[in-house]
Amino acid sequence: MDMTSSQIEEIVRQVLAGMGGSAAPAAKGDLPKVAHCAMLVAPKKFEVKEIPIPDLTDDDILVRVEGAGICGTDVHEWKMDPFGLIPVVLGHEGTGEVVYCGKNIKCDTAGKPLKVGDKIVTSVISCGDCYVCRMVPGRTNLCDNQGVFGLIGEKRGTAEGNRVNGWFADYMLIRGAGVTYFQVNDLNLNQRMLLELATVCVHALERGQSTGLLNFGSKVLLQGCGPVGLVMLCVLRAAGINYIICVDGNEDRLKVAEKLGAKKTICFRRPDEDTLEKRVAKVKEVANGVGVDFAYQCTGAPVAAADIFSYVRRGGGMCEMGFFVNNGEYQINPHLAMCNKEINIVGSWDYSAEDYPKTMAFLKQCREMNIPIEDLITHSYSLDQMNEAMETNVAQKGIKICYIAK
């Protein structure tokens, strides 16, 4: 049987991996010279562009992309470019296989060995110079100059000239100071594409736990059953929170919430739940007559953010995690909403690299507990269908929309 040199090289790699050895990096001459990227060139307009891959150095990692989740932040950027990034290659929830690993790179951010053939995800890019990076290194999510591959990595934290830094592509280059990344060989593709989103929710769990109000007996309300809210539901269940109430206006998404373990769902489009007063009464019926112990606000709608306080009992708490972009303001009465109730309020922003290993353990816990988190991936699109993928997301036709490399 005749075999090509690439086939022989792959067999050698697999044998070395099985022996615990490290496969040699691919020769630079065998690597692609260009990447095909879905570049956002104008609002609501992706175009597939062929972008030269910069000369690879001993500190670089080149990844063959396998897939990437589409985030609500990607959709906001696609719709109106609020961050002023155009032209940009988006995609920060991605994963793929290492095809080149510079000789200076021995392990990932957690110290796990990294080599050609390993599966990988990227995390945050911290500047290393701001107050938080210097004085509070465990909270690099609050870095003043934080970068994220596929969003703000080109302008902050990565080397000049690297445009191949978003996951909506067939190849992606990991380069620059302050970058963080993790080897994830023990997770399947769906789990890897959900990892970044799940990390946002694991971080929000810890913010909620900091109030001391989350325990096995807590009754918790989730407002918003989009991808963030539904993954947050999975995180709470895996953490032992057994009574969860979900509020949304989409019956299909509320059915998914029930499948994931929600004990009660409330839809603001139902006649008996179409006012805040009716919904609060329904919540109190199942929450000791006083309201929930804790609530997560997972929508980006200001009116919903104003409602959340009414569901919480006196002495309870809430976490705001729905406003990752500026969607406007809302009005509340501070006396009634906060002071009189003495509510514990925390915000949750992004995540730190330290949250990634915990999130990998969470995804494995979902397997152990039979929490069907992978069912949240409902649609997949190719690189030349990214505009259609965004339209599907905006229309709320599915739950988690993904790009899958062909």
C-alpha cells in the first residue's frame, strides 16, 4: 500500500503520543501560507477573505480550527460595530488542533504539556501592567486593557500585524504577550465550543457564592433563557442548586429549561403571567411566600433588569450578568428595590484564565449528572454562511449557533 509523507507523519505522531512522547512540530514548509477568514467588513456583512499567515516564530501556536460558538457579543458587533473594530475577524468561543507549536512552548497556561496534535482553546489576554494585573492577578477579568482573541486581541495584547487571530477561520494564530490557552484533549468538539460560554457562567456562580446565599436549599430565579441563561442553569444544577425558576418570553426556550432541570417556568407572554405583579405572585407561591433567595439577571433588556429586584426576598441577593454591552439604562426605586430589602448585589464580568480548569471539570460533571448541556447546540454553519448564522441567532430560531469548519 502506497502512503503519502503526511500519512506517515501522522502515524508517527500517534505512536509517539501513545508512548507519552512529544511529536515534533510540523516543518514550516508543510504548513499553510494563508488562512481563510470570515471578516466583518461592514455592519451585517461578512466576507470570506484570504489572509497571509505571518512567518511563524518559536513562540507561536498555529491552530487548524474545528469550530466556534457564536456569542451575543459577536452578534452585536455584526449588527452595528459598537466596538469600532471593523474590519475584524470575529470568533472567541473557538477550538481546534495544534498544527504548529513553537519550540519555546512546552505547556499550556495550566502547566499541561502541549504539542502538535493536541486540542486547544484560548482564554483572555491580560496586559500585565495595569493595577489589577500587578496587584490582583487572580482577577485578570478586570484588566484595564484586557484582550480577547476574535474580538479585541488585534488592538490589545497581540503582536502587530496578526490579523489571523479570530476563530471564524480555518486557521488561527496564537501569538503575543499575556495570551492564555488550554489543552483540552479530554473534551469533545461540542463541549469545547461551549467551554468559553460556560466559563462566563462558572465565574458568575462564584460571584453569587461570594454572598453566602447559594446552597443546597436555595431557591434561585434565572431571568432570560438564551444561551447564557440556559448554561447558567446547568452550572447551578451541577453545583447542587435544586430549585430553579426560569423567566422568559419564549415557550420553546422554557421547554429546554425544563429539560435541563428547571422546577418552574414563567412566560411573560402567558395571560396569567403578563404583568410583573402576576409573575411576582407566581414566584412567591413557590418561594416561601416571600421571594427567591437569589436571582441571576441574564438578559440584555433594561426593563427586565429593572424587574429582577421584585422577585428577590428581603436579605436575598442577585447577580447581574446580562449587560456585556451597553444596552441602555433602567429606572428603579433604590429604597424599595435595594435598601429596604438589604439586597446583596454583585456584578459578573467575563472570566479569568483561572476559571478555565474549573469549567472543564464542570463540563465533565454534566456528563456524570446526565445534564444534557450539549443539546443546546442547535444549528451549525460553514465559513461562507456566517451572515446567515447571525440572522438565525437574531431571530432566536435556535439556542446555541456555531460555526463548524468543513
